[in-house]
Amino acid sequence: MKNFWTPLLKDTAVVCIGELYLEYAPGKLPLTFLQAGVSCKWINDCQHLLLEHFDAISKSPSQIYHSALPFTLSSSWLCECYSTELSQEVKVVKGVPAEWGACSRTVSFDRDPLALSYWNNTIAVSSWSGDIIILNATTGSHVAVLSGHTDWVRSVTFSPDGTSLVSGSDDKTVKLWDVQTGGVIKTFKGHTNWVHSTSISLDSTMIASGSRDRTICLWNIQTGECHHTITQWDWVTYVSFSPIDPQHLISISGNKVYQWNTDGHQIGPAHDGSYAVFSPDGTQLALCNGAAVTVRAAILGQL
């Protein structure tokens, strides 16, 4: 065949289409142009085809003709270019999409992930093994694996600027990671039971961690010491700093939602709720209690 696909390294492939050579690899979208002179339509069609069928293509180059191109849009440049090759394959009479969907890949794991965090084009996935897998959000490719916890990791949270990641584990520790290097910056010890939830303040000076030991620990990132310990009457299943105020956070314990400042003082009354989240501008708080969702003001001194 005049055109071919060939796998290179893991999660990398090069396609030769006529006089166009394109490389697909983690973190290299839009496609890397190895030879110029390409129209936008070609790029768009190739990118969609790569993302939707990459796993099959990377394992066997011939799958470009058997598994990918037969399902390409009839209106696409690829279908027009490969009409001769497609006529020799099994014709798909039903199930060909009318238009390209959103570029995406599905990444499968051996067991269900325990927690997710998303920042920019990066996804952190926590696992039962204690590892944290970093994925490229566009390609689904593994960027890194952070190893250091010795038990399930129940919480992962990116810092506001995405440079670091905090995790909480059943090994009773909280870890702060450097996302670029994959190394542990600090390990915070003090909880006596599983850590269910973690959060980093807006100014990245403090970490909040909620545990099955019924406490919230407020950690000073610079010193690694626990600045304050807040004791609850039930497991702490969720903590989150405000997106606008580094001294304001919420927690959930025993189906009650609490608001705190970083000195450990409660702000206003507790409210019923098993789930809660700040609005993006930090001015409101959505509470879920049973089948009802309530929105309340979340500004200090306004409750």
C-alpha cells in the first residue's frame, strides 16, 4: 500500500499519508508536523482518527485499514483519499458517524480509580495500589506514575497553579508532590486513621486534610507542621479551601457542612448536607441534602 502507519515507541505512532508525515505522541497535540504544506481539513481528520483508534493502530499498523478507516466520515478528506483502499475492505453500512465527535480516548484501569483531579491538560488518578497516575487529558497517555504511598490513595488535589499535587491515603499520611519531577516534596504525618480528603489553599501555603479519625489537620506547607487540628464528632469525608480566600474552607462530617477559618474557628452554623462545593467565584456554596440542593452565601461574615 502506498500509505502506511507504523508504531514507534510506546504511545507513539507516525503516519505517512501521501507527502504528509504526522507524529502522534503524549503531549504532542496538535499534531507535530514533520513536513509542512498541510491544509487544516487534513489535520482535523487525521487528529480525530488518531485519537479514536490509536490503541488498535499502535498495536498493529494494518488496523488503520481494517478498524479505523472503514469507520471514518464519508464526507472526510480521509475517506476521499482512501476510497480505493476502502472499496477493498468490508463496507460499513450502518454505524458510521455523521460528524466527528469530541477528540477523546478511553483509558482503562485494572480496578476502579478512587479519586480524580483535573488541572489544565493534566488528570491525576489515584489507585488502590497506592500509585498516582498522571494522564494527558487530550491523548489519555500516561505522563508519569507517582509512587510513595503504601496503601489506597483516596484523595488527589492539584494546587491552584498546577505545579504541585496533594494526596491523602489509607497509610494515614498526606503527601505533597512536584508534578514536573514526580518527586515527593513533603510527607505530613499526624492522622491516626485513613485520610479521606485533601485540599490546598489558594496561596499554596496550607494543606487541609480530613480523616476517618474525626479530625481536620491544617498543615503549614513550608514547615510541614500541623498548624491547627479541628476535631469533629464523625468521620471527615470532605475538605475544600475557598477558590478566592486562602483562609476559608469547608468540611463535611456526619452529613453536616461546616465552614472554618485557618485558625480553626467555625464560621456560622453548620448546615445539613452530604455533599458541598464552592461556586467558581467562591461567593456561594451549593449543598446537597438528600434529593434537595440548596445554594447559600459563602462569604465570611455573611452566614
